[in-house]
Amino acid sequence: MDFFTACVWAAGIAIGIGAFGCGIAQGIGLNGAVQGIARNPESSGKVTVTLLIGLAMIESLCIYALVIALILIYAHPQAADFAKAAIGTVAQ
């Protein structure tokens, strides 16, 4: 397996694990917020604000995984050569 193929696999696995982890964490956070509001409805404003900030922080982890995946794929030293070869094979 060449280096570029390994980078593509690593990028796919990284974004998959990142999205899975963020989805689980957001579900747990939402569950906690709903339970907190159900127990004390007067605190819904503060809980909602804290929940939104927490969800934004969790989502940023998934965005970081996407950025790393894109760097692995497109910042490869030979990415331009691979793109030219791919375009050349499609055009023929």
C-alpha cells in the first residue's frame, strides 16, 4: 500500500471515529439537559445556554477531525501528481 492510499484510509477512519464520538457525546449532553429541565423547569434558560455552548465545543472536535482528514488527503507532497494522473485517466 502506498503512502497516499494509507493517508486516504487514515482520513476516512479519523472522520468516522470523530463523527461517531461527537454524535454519542451530543446525545449524552442533550439527555442530561432534558433531564435537568424536567427536574427544574425554571432553570431552562441557563441549561439551554450551557447546552448550546457545550454542543458547540463537542462539534468543534468533529470539525478538527475533518480538517486533519483534509490535510492528510490534500496536503500530500504528491497530491498534484495524483490529481493530474486521475484527470488524465478520466479524460481518456
